Amino acid sequence: MECVSDNNPVPIPSGPLDINYVPADRVYNPQPISPVKPLKEVERAAIVHALWSYQQNRTHAARALGISIRTIRLKIIKYGLRNEDI
């Protein structure tokens, strides 16, 4: 006997049914979650990437990031970015 769930047959053992029976290949085995980067790191990396992509043109980089030129200037100061960093 088998049960079909999402078009994938699940074999049901013969004999009395055990409500806790789950085939070994169907047991949920979560993988370790990768560490999450702090928002500051992600934001800094996005700004560096945008500035690099637009040859350090702050106006174009800010527009691509959806922020104002004033905001990108303040973020550059906040993260201490220099031309060597980009």
C-alpha cells in the first residue's frame, strides 16, 4: 500500500499503522543556517560596488542605489571610504 502526496508515493508499512511513521528519506533535516552579515557591512559593500560600477560617480551610484547624493556623501564619510577602497 502507498500514499500519494504531491505526486510522490510514500510507502506505508504493512501491519498496524503508526501515526508517527515517517520514511527515513522524508525526515526533515535542516541544514545549518549561514551567518547573517550585519546591515552595516551589507550597506558598505553595496555603496562600494555602486561607486566602482559607476567609476566613482556619486550621482550615478546614488541613483542606482535609490538614495540621494547627500545620503551617499554622508555614508562615504560614515564608512570612511577612500578612492583606494573603491
